[in-house]
Amino acid sequence: MLNLFFTEKNLIPNLLVRNFSSVGVKAIKFTINNKKYESTTAKTILEACRENDVYVPTLCYHPMLEPVGKCRLCLVETNQGGKMVPACVTDLRDGIEITTNSPRVVNSVKSNLSLILATHNQECTSCEANARCELQDLVYRYGVEDNFPKIFQKHHQTVDSSSPSIIRDMDKCVLCYRCVQACSLLQGMDILSMTGRGVHAVPKTAFDFPITETECINCGACSFYCPVGAISEHSAVRKTLNILENKEGKIVVFQTAPATRVAISEEFGMEPGDISTGKMVAAIRELGADKVFDTNYSADLTIMEEGSELLHRVANGGVLPMFTSCCPGWINMVEKQYPELIPNLSTCRSPQGMLSAVIKNYWAEKKGVKPEDVVVVSVMPCTAKKDEAIREELKTESGVPETDIVLTTRELGRLIKLKKISFLSLKDSEYDNPLGESTGAGTIFGNTGGVMEAGLRTAYELALNKPMPTLNYTPVRGFKGIKEAELPFGEITLKVAVIHQAANIKRYLKKMKNGEVDHHFVEFMICKGGCIGGGGEPKSLTNDYLERRMKGVYSIDEKLKIRKSHENESIKQIYKDFFGEPLSHKSHKLLHTHFTDRSGKK
């Protein structure tokens, strides 16, 4: 296991906390490739190079993780000691002279890449990481050939495809340690750890169990940070392509999650946070979808049910605090590690689960088609949604999943590229109604704090018959790991909390067990930043991609005329035509679910 360090306050890498404020710090003067620079903040050599647009190759480094200096690709020469040093773990010092492009450095990069290739399964053409593999890019950039014999081929592992969410192929592992750090440092799950030594080292589960036999919550953080194809989402691209090209009388319906519209753009060279809703819908139509609906619609539906459930619990002495149930990774954590908290979970399905049920029942009935003739393809930022889709509780009476296929945002990008669709040149297209109409409240589900804020907008107005003083409820916004707030709510003060990232969730639950926190309503999201940081979102090596995605989500909310779920006319209509009212018998049957103790605890 890596020697990882945590800060009690934020659970962030040491590198980030040691870069102290520039206030009162003397400028550090240095040179890179004979050009003079200066910095007022202590940084590593790698950070200084990147800040000044000087290229240094890396493979094990990621700005969200603790640098470990294992791949040795970022070696540079300095005037301090005469030897090459790893730029990612070497501090910048006053007067240092750095060389990144000397023949010695370039030859070192090429040699290290050749050694990596000597132990790497190079089935690139069929690999899920093909065309987005960091190793592949480096090998091409430096013109490296596979010069070493495969005498070090070390793993010959059986591919672990036991999980519906991720696939592990350790013959492709480059020993970057990113997956171990993501699982342990960011998520606090400790499912993976390094075993073996030298070229025989490999990240494994305890006792080398298949992923499904561990406490893995299917968050996909390991797949997001993997630079190659050693861990990838369990792809449904080929299956989706086959269905779209061979419908055989089926009606193919897509639904897209809130966070996808501020991230899919990155798959086509646009910036994080760029809003591509219309182009995404247009691209899905080009793929051959018969209908495109918006999961934001069912996010509004979720608020109607979950808000009503919260008010019912508060008024009638129900189990409190009530926990949100939208995040499938969080649900997996409760069922596997904290089954005693199952009564605290809202019984609401996730928006994906709700919309799939509505499509195969309400919409199919209105259109006069059989539910089994409708194929629901869900586009989600989350690998855990693949696991959620096959839950027994979310199947039709005939035992068929209501969500037939789940694609991650990355997979949708790959599918669009496979079909040679020119994403950037597409004209914007609108969602199909009635299941395409949504509000700003549904949109902000993609951000940490969004479910809470959307819920409060509606619960406050339904309970007190007046709007909240402000729709932008800033106390639950932002990247603080645990956010707490109090809101005057009639005769009581409603106490709420928002937690994102699995490691922070564990901290909160420990405080709850110790009686240190007391809330009525708590939102949990497994991934950093919420769904915008989901394991199935486009991969990024920039420092601020989450901030930019979050800003994009809030900008959509700000621009919409209707920003409260209970003001969505299509939501009003479905209750009038089909469900009657929130928490009705029919809504309980189709929009709610139950959870199961999978911990093995007695």
C-alpha cells in the first residue's frame, strides 16, 4: 500500500496543502531551458513547468492525486547535484536551473517508455482506452519502438469482468499507482493495494478476490484515473451500436443525466463546463435514437417525491435524518458497510430509475406500445449506474431491467466518434416532450449540494406556501467536503448537511455515530464534486475541470425561467393523469424502491 497522507480538514494530497499562500513569500527565481522565470508560491518543478507552458511528460502524475514519482518519465536535469530528478516530487528552489529537453533527458524518456512497453499488453486496437491512452500518446510523441523482448511480461492475469461497472486487465497495468490512490486517498475504500515487487508488482484486491466479492461501491474512480486501459468502464458501446443498427421493431429511447451536458463537450476538444445540451441531443438523434428524453425531468419528479417524503417524516415522527438515495455508489456503501442506516434512506429511486419506469409504463401506455418493445438507453456520468440498472428491485414484473443499457459520458463520446458524427458542426436539437421538460432545479442535481438545494426550493414552498428567501442557497454549494446549514422552516429550524466524496462520507458517518452531528436531511454523493466528477465523465489532466463543470451547471439553472421542480408543467400533468399525487400507491410502486443488507453482518 502506498504511504498516503490525509489532512483531517479536507482529505486532499499533501502537495496541495504545502503550497502555502504567496502572501509574504519572496519570489523564487529560476530558469527553464535557459529562460528566466520567477514564482511567488512554492511549487514543484513540474508545476513550475506547466505554469509556464513547458512540456514535461508524465504518466503516474495527476493533479488530483499525491505525486509518487514512480514512472520516472518526468526526469529533468538541474544545476543542483548534477543528476536527473523527478520533476513531480522535486521542490522548486531559488536559483535552480532546469533543463527538460537535453539529449540525456529525451533518451531517458525513451528508455523508460521502452521498458514500460516491454511489460505492457499492446492490444491497442481493441482496447477501450484506444485513442485516449496516455501511454499511447507518449509512445507516439517520442517515436518509441518496442525494443525490449517480452522477458518481463509479468502478469498473465485473468481479466476481471465480474463487475457490471468496471473491467480490470492487469496485463495493461503500467504501475502508476493512480487507481490505488483514487480508491484509498480520495474515496477511503481501500479496495486496491499494490502487491509483489519490481516488474511483478500489480494492484490487486485483498486475496485477489474478484471485484464483486469485495466492498467495491462501483464508483469508477479507479477507471477515471487509470491512464491506460488496465481499468476501464464495462463498455456497452458495441451493444448499443448493434441495437441502434438492428432495431427489429424496437423503439430506442435515450435519457441523459444532468452532468453530461457540461462534460460531453470535452470529448470533442471543447473546454470543461462548456454547455453542449443541444449538440448532445442532436448527436443522439444522428445515432438513430427514436426519442431523446431528459433525466432532468425525473430529477424534478424525484424532488416531488423526496420532498414530500421528508415533510411526511418530519411531521409524523419518521426516521431522521433522512438520507438522499440518488447516488448508486452511496447506496452500495450503505448496503455493504452501513446496513443499519438503511431505514434512514429515502425510498425514492434515482432519477435514472424513475425515468426508466415512467418511460416503460406511463409513456409506453400513452403511445400504445408494449414495454418490452421499448429499449431504454441511459447516458450517465457514473459507472455505478450500470450496477444500479440490474438491481432486482428495478426490474419489470417479467424480470427485465427497466433501464436496458447504461452508457457513461465517455462511452457516448466514443459512440459518436465511431459513427463519424461531426459533433461540433451539429445544430442544436431539443428534447422530446413530455419527458424532456425540466427546470433549473433538475439541472443542479449534477453538482454536490444540488439535490439538497432543489429539494429545499420545493419543500419550503409546499410546506410554508411561500418561496424561499433566495433560490441560490449558497450554504450547500462549493467543494467543502462536509457542508452544514440551518434554515428557518415554519415552527422548526431545518438542519441539513451535504457531503461529497466517499472518504468525507465516512468521516461524517463516524461523527453521526458519535453524536457530534444532528440533521434532518442529508445529501450524499460518492464522487468529488458530485455527478460532475463521476467515474464515467471525460478524463482530464487540468486542475480546475470540476470548478468549470460546476459553474456550467449553475449557469444553466440561472438562465432558465422555471427553477422549481413543482412548477414544471409536465410534472403537474403526470400527477394529474397517472400518479394522482406524491407518495400515492402508484408512485410508490413505480417511483420508490427498497434496499437490502449486503454486508454479511449478523
